[in-house]
Amino acid sequence: MGLNRKDLLGMKDLTAEEIQLILETAEPMKDILRRQIKKVPALRGKVVINLFYEPSTRTRTSFELAGKYMSADTINISTSTSSVVKGETLKDTAKTLEVMGADVVVIRHSAAGAPHILAKHLSVSVINAGDGFHEHPTQALLDMFTIKEKKGRIRGLRIAIVGDILHSRVARSNIWGLTRMGAEVRVIGPSTLIPPDIEKLGVTAYTSPEEGLRDADIIMVLRIQLERQQKGLFPTIREYARLFSLTPERVKLARPDVIIMHPGPMNRGVEIAPEMADCVQSVINEQVTNGVAVRMALLYLLAGGGNPHETVG
């Protein structure tokens, strides 16, 4: 069974049933990653194009591997080497890719809503790999897959998201997805980095990590996005680290079996202490592996269909 939709543009409009289908489909995909030969013919003959208008190593590589492991022809297009620098519009670029035979276009763009515009003009599937401050649905899905794998469930868990909530598309997508699946979500950060209306999304906001981290099952640390920020949102990096960095002392406030997550790349010593990034409770490296499995599942559901256990087993 495939997803009953052409595109994956955000977590906001995904149902709990659709999220569950994606997470379940990622399980046999992860089994492929454990094999000596990581190759199945599930998407042979399909063309996946990664169209990235923003720099990315982790997400782009993850999508590229996901396509290649399922035998799709995967092409990466960077705007610095494409016709975009010559003035071609997003719509024109998209149409060119479609007539060249693309089956799926994965797009990352600095403008919120760019994937939605693309999807309106294309008959092929579009996947949002991050649009501005808006959403990053595949990161949220891999985070949810990791949580479910480690805890056996999402419903009823207490999840604390710490850091730059204001500029984080990862935070928004996780809030939509996690609350839909029944988790209790808390956001923690300086008041200047928490959107004023965030609690309308069904979360509780804290400006004290000592309060927000208490009895948490999951701690999700976000990178301080200096490249997206206005000046003056907090005094100095050193001051932020002193007040909000995830330290061993703060982790002790959470549940003993807490797991620590980070979407990467990390600023060690700023939002997270180095010893916490590498401790036994950290699943940060596993998130990267799970990202490939989840993106394989999405490409398969949008471009392949069928029973994943039969096709990739």
C-alpha cells in the first residue's frame, strides 16, 4: 500500500495513520542497511532528483543513498552549478526536470512554501527536504522512527525539545508529528527564541531547562542557528551555553532511561556538552542511519507502492 497522496510537503497535514505507515515501512528498509550488499530492485527504472537551493551534506547524502540502495537513478542538482544562477525560475527548473523523466523531486529551499509551489506545477512527486523556517518533515519522521525503535511507542512519552525553537523547521515538524501521535511535547529555550504563540500547537513552553527537563523520556537538542538569527536574541554564545547547554547535571533531571537526540550538525560545547553527545544515552549516530531508512520508505511509498516486506525482503 502506498501513501494516498502525491507529495510529502510537511507533517502538519499528515494523519496519524499515514505517519504510522511510513514508520512501519521504514523497518524493512533498515534491515537492508544491515546487509553486506545494500541493494534491492524496488525502484529500478525510477529517477529521483535532489534539487538543493541551500547547502546540505547530511540530508542530501541521505536521500542519495536511499535512492541508490533501491536501484533508482539518483541525480543531484546544486543551484550553484545549475541554470538558476542564470535566472531560471523554480517553476521553469521543475518543468525541465519533469520532461527529462523525473519520478520524484526532493527539494530544499530557503523560502518557506517553495516545495508547495513546486508540487502545484508538477505531476510527479515532490518531497520537502526543508523549506526556510517552515518544515523539515523527513527529519521529524526519522526522529519519530528512532523514538519508536528505542521506546516501543510514541504515545504518552514526555519529549523535551531544547534550543532555538524560533528558527527551527525541525522543531515545527516534530511538534506537529509528535503531538499527533500522542506525545507530550515541551519546548525549552530563552524567551527570545520561543515563538510567542507556540503553545497553540499543543506544547508547553519553558524558559528554565531545570523545569522543562524534569522527568523527560526524550531530550531533543537543537542547534543554535546563528546564520538565521537577528543579533541580540541572547547576550553571547558563552552565556547561552551556561544557561541552556545540555550538561550531565541537567540530564540527571530527566528519567534514568532518557535518550538524547540531535538533528545535527552539532555545536559541541554550545547547545550540548561533548560528553553528552557521546554518552551511552545518545542516539545521535543512529538517527543518521534511521534517516536513510525513513527516506527509503518515503521514496518507496511515493514512487513504488506494493508490500515493502515482499519487495525488499
